[in-house]
Amino acid sequence: MQLLQQADRSTSATVYYQRGRFDVSTTYKYNANFLTDYGDSRALDLDQGSFGRWDMRAQFDVTPDMKFIVDGINLNDRPTREFQGGIPTQITEHEYTGRTFLFGLSARFGR
């Protein structure tokens, strides 16, 4: 019996570069199919399809106490799928969230 919410394979690799006040990292994350919900039989179980995505984070130290940050999530623009009965062609959900970009400023006060 498969464990709920546990992929058989998960992989993650990160490349990181830092020079002076600038650093950037890029990460690839992959999960194999995994069971998300038990049904009354395997034919009614729901599985999350395999999913791989690229994420990125860049940071620039404006001052020793202030950093500008940019995050990019799902840069390869991959959708997620859920399917029924362990059969990937029996799609019950196709979710497309697209790429996400976040911009931020981190500040430290009162040192």
C-alpha cells in the first residue's frame, strides 16, 4: 500500500553563486507521482502526477542592513495534474498556476 502524500522519488539540486553584495541560487525540484486521497478502492484513489520545476532567488545587499530580493517560482511554467485509479490518463484535475515572481526588501533595525 502506498503512503499518503509520499512520493517514491523526490529530487532536488541547487546551484548557488555569491560575489560581493550579490548572490543567486537556482533550484530544480522533482516529485514522482504520489497518492493524495484514498478512495473505497484503488480505482477511486487520487494521485498527484509527477512534477518538476525550476525556482530562482537573487539577492543584492543594498547596505549591510538592507537587502533587495527577487524570487521566481515555477520558471519552466509547468502545470500540475491529479488523476484517478493510478492511471495517469484519467485526469481529474489540471491546475495551471503559471510563473510567480516575488519582489521584496529585507531590513534590519536596531543593531
